[in-house]
Amino acid sequence: MLDRRAVVLLSIVAGVVLELGIAAVGGRREAWDSEVYWTVGLPCVLVASAGLGYFSKRHAWLWTFLIIPSQVATMMVRSGEIGALWPLAVALSAVLSTPFVVAAFAASRFRPRARG
């Protein structure tokens, strides 16, 4: 089972890989400008989020909200355009992580219960 630290790390890695991988494959400056982001990238990260939810301990699945903020932060660092509104952008992207948190929560309901 994955503890909170592992879920945090894997969620951040998923966001970074989403940005860098799709930007490289899609050939666009920013990953979300590519149709591959919407048709391949996000569905793959949604499945990864569900996997994190299934294999996480207790409520560690909540940390999947970090996927999109880490993707957005990676995009801003890579482009060199970190403006004064970056905290707002990262906060808004956390809200956009809702589908990933929902997938992780749903998958967490299917994990086997611990026997005592």
C-alpha cells in the first residue's frame, strides 16, 4: 500500500510526465495545446489516479489533486514565464484536478479491507 508521501511523489511525477511527455510527442509549446493531451494524456493520468487511489493507504488518495498543479508548474518553469499570478494559476489548477481526485476516491472504495 502507498502512504501519503508516495502518493504525493507519484502525483507530482504524473503531472511532470504529462507536461513533458505530451509536449514532446505533440510537438507543441505547451502540452494542452496538443490534441494528444486531451485524447491520450488526460485519460492515462485518470487511470493512474485511479491506481493511486486503489493502492493508497486510508485517505492518501486525496493527494492526487497535485497532478494538474504540478503539470502547470512544469509548463511555467519550462516556458520561463512565471508571472506574478503563478500562485493563482496553481490554485486554479488544483480545482481542475477534481476528476482525478474523484477517480482516486472511487478506486479507493474497491480496495480490500484490512483484516484485524
